[in-house]
Amino acid sequence: MHLRKHAAALSATALLAVTAIFGAASPASASDPGCSVGRYQGTNTAWAVCSGYARYGVLIYVTHPNPNSGMGSWYEAGPCVSAGQVSEYTHNSYPFIVSGIWLC
């Protein structure tokens, strides 16, 4: 029994260490310093570029057009890129808004 508790504690500690080293995905606002987000005019492609974060991606909020579908709304994210690079994400199925960025 004591050995199981010890193993569980080590597993939890290892998970916290990995999260601290590599970071966990977390949302950030489009108004964060050093970030610009938008949508290419006339397209379904969202973009984000930041200078103040090491790794980030564009974040969109998708809404299913049929409220009775049971699908509702959800977030989708573009690829994680390095500072100064453009993260782009194209969504072709449903209406969406550019929500901001996610940190990765």
C-alpha cells in the first residue's frame, strides 16, 4: 500500500515537472501585448502573429448554424508557431470568429 502511494506521488510530481518545463496550453486574449489577429478578407482563414510569446497559435470560435443539431459551439486552434511567425487556420464548414491566441 505504501509503495502505491509513493508511485502515485512520483507520477503526479513528474506530470507537474513536465508541465512546468514544456508549458500547458492556455488561452490568451487577442488584445495581449505584441499580438495581432485577424481574418484574411473574403476567406475562411484566420491568422495570428505575436512578438511577446515564444510559442502560440491562432484560436477560433466555431458555431454550428443549426441550433437544434446538438453540436453547439466550440474552439479550434491553428498550429503552434514561434514568435514572429504567422499561425494560420482555415475552417471551411461552419461560421466562426477569430477568438485570439492559445499559448503552447
